[in-house]
Amino acid sequence: MSVRHALLAILEQGPCYGYQLRSEYARRTDVALNVGQIYTTLERLERDGMVAHQGADERGHVYWGITDAGREAARHWLSEPSAPSGRDELAHRIALSATLPGVDAEAVIAAQRASTLERLTAIDGRESDGGVAGAIVHAAEAARARAELEWLDAAKRAISAAGEGFGLSTERPRRGRPVREAAGHASV
């Protein structure tokens, strides 16, 4: 989740001070952020013209308000579907382990599966705060863990069917660093 955009969406409800934003974020997402991250993000949003100081109260709380540009960015973020988040490190690690001779890819999968089962057990055993945010986040975490277990089982079947890994290709890429001459000797 983009903390930046989430803070803008919260600020669209009205001006807030830093700790108030931290509390609202946690209440709405079931995720506690470091207050330093809140203030750093606010400073960047101010630099980018998305928020502005709205004054301070009698206790010294500095209030931040959303600008028109920030409002537009928040609404755009909320209305757009999320794209997949880049590379899947786990999939790449398992794919690599399946192709490397001498690496037990099934052991890599077994270790990940045990970790995922442990995570799912913790998720299922954790009490939700009863609020809608907690229920939504809890359901998403559990669904992702179950999907990961299903995917790990499919990866194990694919590895079992594929057989051994493979060594380096004998076909060399056409591009690469050119050979340099050093003191009459070619370096390789």
C-alpha cells in the first residue's frame, strides 16, 4: 500500500496532525506505522505540493491539510486498480533453485511451505479487533497464505516432473565486455 496516497486519502476527510494521521492509518488499515515515517512522508508531500500546513492548536500540534493536487492524487489512487508489485522474489528464488545442479529445490519449497503454514496458523489464531479494517486485512492475509501454499504445491509438482537442473550454457551471448590488452597480455 502506498503510505503516501493513504495519508492523502485520510487528509481528504479533514486536516490532521502527525500522530492523529498515524492513529487513523492504523485504525483504517490495521497496520501501525512509525511516526517518523508519517512526518517524513508529510514533508515530502508538502515538497510536492500535495499538503500544506494548516496552523497549530493550543498544544502545538501542527495540522496538515490536503491541497487540490493532493486531493486529485488521492482520488486517482483510490479509483485505479492495483498493478502487480514488480518481481516476485519467492517465485524467482524457487525457479532459480530448480535450475541449479546440486540445489535441492524441493527442500527450498518445503522450508517456505513450513514458514507459510506457520504464518497461516498465526493469522488464523489472531483475534481481529472486530472492526471492518481488521476483518478485511485479516481475510486478505489468510487468502494470500492459502494461495501461496497452493502455488508451492504446484511448483513442487512442476519441479518433480522437470527433473534435474542444468549447468551454464555453452552458447555465449554476443554482447559483453571486450577483451583488453594489459602489458602485452590479453585479459579474459
